[in-house]
Amino acid sequence: MTKVLVLNGVNLGRLGAREPLVYGSTTHSELAERVTAHGAALGLQVEVRQTDDEAEMIGWLHAAADAGTPVVLNPAAWSHYSIALRDAVAQRTAPLVEVHISNVHTREEFRHRSVVSAVATGVIAGLGVAGYELALQYIAADRHRSGEASADAEAAR
């Protein structure tokens, strides 16, 4: 089973209570249960983490890069200004999908730009918590494509 980290940044531990008109009513623990179950159905071992500590997030990203672990990342507010987070994401060695629950492009001007997006594999924004499931589907499909390519290369030898 492929391990995938779902990493949530600053303030996302307050999901369900924090601006439900923007972020919905799903709590972080409900999100974790939902994406863990969805990942298992896709053959993925999903581990969900949340932190309000930027250094801790960067440490998790470094460990994922060292292990070649795919990541679904909601960097939250750090998206818009953390060059340190961007540089950690740039070191990725496996797919990394940036996810935003809200459509950041229809919100305040400062949210329209993510410093992380340019070094992520892909970006999903504005689809609510379903965006996490779509990111996991992409990672599962990528795993199969990579596995098929490896099997084809092995068979060609």
C-alpha cells in the first residue's frame, strides 16, 4: 500500500467552527476520517496531520521528500507568503497536490497568488473537502501509471 501524507496548515484544525460559510461545516477530524477511508478504497495508506507551526510543517515536507512519499497539502495562509514552505515543497520527490477548500481566486486579492503552486504537481481549489479526495484519486492513478511504466520497462529487458 502506498503511503500518502495529507498535511493541513495553519488554522485548519478549526474546520467546522472557523468561517463555516467559507470552509463548510466539516470538522478536521471528520475530514481526516473521510480522506482516510477514501484513500483506503483507492489502495492508499493515508495519514492526516495538521499543524499551526510552520517549522513542523517544513519538517514533515522534508521527511516526505526524503522518503519519496506523495503529499496532499493544504498550506492555508502560508500559501501566500511562506518562501520557506515553498522551498520545502520544491524538494519533493513524489507527487504533491496543493488543495484549498475555498476558491482562493474569488476571495481577497492577497489570496489570489500562492507561492507554493509553481512547485506543486497540481492545484485543486474551491471544491470544498471533496478536493482532498480528488487529489488522492490523482495520486492513486499516478501510482498505477508509474507502476505500469516500471513493469513495461522491466518486461522490455
